[in-house]
Amino acid sequence: MNGTNDIFNAEFSRQYDASSERLKDMSNNLHALLSLLLRDLPAEAKVLCVGVGTGTEIVRLAKLYPEWRFTGVDPSPDMLAVCAEKLEREGLSDRCTLIEGHVVDVPEQETFDAALCLLVAHFIQHPQRGGIYQHIADRLKPAGQLITAEIAGDMADPDFDGQLKHWVALQQAYTQRPRDISEVKAELNQRLLLLPPRQTGVLLREAGFASAQPFFQSLLIHAWQAIKP
Ligand SMILES: C[S@@+](CC[C@H](N)C(=O)[O-])C[C@H]1O[C@@H](n2cnc3c(N)ncnc32)[C@H](O)[C@@H]1O
């Protein structure tokens, strides 16, 4: 598959939550909104978390919605190990199942009221990129919803560098290390696939979602709510 386990290795996984602090103000807003968008799910909803990482999304939602159950899938055993410890600490293990792998490794007979795919899709290159939305759609019940948040942008657009400048300033403020914009752009190009936001809307519709509403943008992080017919 796309091989990101070299990034999400043991060392990185252990410090992932601490380093995510730099995005705290943006992610608090994203999480508050997605909790709101999911408010009408059934009381005993089943939620699939794709690229669950260290389980931040599970912990936040599980506290708000005490009867929901969660399945987290992730190819990185190291991220899942941190996630499992955190769920245990929070007393949530009995409401959660963790699967090492990709969406296709989630048992086919399992269907979900909602799926979250937060900060994952930008790691997926062409031609698999549309496939992840398709595989998620296959696991949703009718009228189920997907919330996807990803780093996006049209790198060919002259305005992109303006956004990137603020993104780099945010990283610099956190690390206290000056970063060169062209170096950051080269890194983004090398490890991630940023799509222009409208293209993600197209891919979501091609995967069979009836609507794909953008509901959030904070610098380069964009998010959509997509509903299965
Ligand atoms: C930046 S982390 C996001 C973790 C968590 N969703 C969050 O918002 O904190 C990205 C995660 O996606 C996982 N990942 C990478 N490629 C994936 C794929 N094709 N399918 C599912 N997960 C993937 C990585 O192992 C990593 O744990």
C-alpha cells in the first residue's frame, strides 16, 4: 500500500500527541464542529475511525456520546499501541475495536453509521486516493456520513504560497526553528499529495456520496461532510 509506517514509527508515535499541540487551536475547532455534525446519529451508533492514529477523535467523541462504539483502523502498529494504551487509561477499551491495516481489512459484514478520516487522505497518492473514499462508502449504512479532514491546496495557484507562508510561521512558532518556504514545499510534495479542495469534492461524489459539503478550513486543513445516499 502507500507505506507510511516509516513516518509513523515507534519514536514518532510516542511524541505524536505532544507535537500535535501546535495545531491545537485549529483541531479544537475542527473537533467541536464534527461533534456537532454527528449529533443526530443513533444513541448506540457505530463509528469507524480510519487512520485512527493515537485515538484523539475516539476519546473526544466517546466522552460526549457515552453509548457509541468505535472501530479504529490504522496501518501503523506503533500508533495503534499508543492508541490502545490511551483507550485503556480513559476506560474506553470495552467500547473500541482496533484493527491493524486499511479500510479493506475491516470485516465486510460490519457497517457503520459514520466514519471519520482525519488527517489521513493527504498521505495517499494517485491512483489509490479515490479508493479510500470508496472503501469507506462501502462500509457505511445508507444515509451514513463520512467526515474527512485533510491537508489540501492547489500548489499551482499563485495564492498557495501565501497560505503556505502562514502554515510555515505556525510550525516555526512551535519548533523555534526557522524554516525555508521552498524547503517546506518540497517536503510536502515529496511525502504528501495535496489536492485542490474542489477535486476532493469530485472524488467524494465519484465514490458514491450524494453530497460533499466543505464545513471547515484553517490554513491548509480542509474538512468535508459527505453523506451516502
Ligand atoms: C496524522 S495521523 C492522524 C491520526 C488521527 N486521525 C488524528 O487526527 O490525530 C495519520 C494516520 O493515518 C495513518 N494512515 C496512513 N495511511 C493510511 C491509510 N492508507 N489508511 C488508513 N490509515 C492510514 C497513519 O498510520 C497515521 O496513524
